Amino acid sequence: MAVVYIIQDEETEKFYIGSCLDLQTRLEQHLQGISAQAFTVRFKKWRLFYSADGLSYKQARAIEVHIKRMKSKKYIEDLNRYPEILEKLRFNYFCH
């Protein structure tokens, strides 16, 4: 099963939105700065802000793209506040 996740840099409060199959490994990669060209390498103090698991990979990617298209800090914060947003996204991006 796949996960959509949002990490936040503690100093700048910038967000990064991603999806993956193994959240722990992916978080470690962000913290270690595995790729020199990656957005997350520019910031050092990432913390997990939000995650939604139990998704198919296709569904996780679709939800990730949706969140990125919103381009809204408030929307990201509302994902944490209102679990019903995720349920609506799960339904809207249900992939067989």
C-alpha cells in the first residue's frame, strides 16, 4: 500500500508533498539529502506534518498531484484539521 505524505521544514515552514510505498525509508532519504538536485536538500529540519496511508499507488499519486495543484498552505493545514477531506479525496480518486 502507498502513502501520501507532507513534510515541513521547521525553520522556514516550507512544505514538501510526496507519495511513496515505504514512508520510513523515504523520510530518511529526505533527511540525509540523498539527491543533490532535490528540493528537500536545501532545507535540513524536516518533520512529518501529515500522512495518509492505505492507498493504492495510483491513488496516492493522484491525491499528491491534487494537493500540489491546490497551492495552498491553508488547504494543507486543513488536511490535518479535518479528516473528512481525506475521505473525500479517497472517494474522488478511487482507482480500481
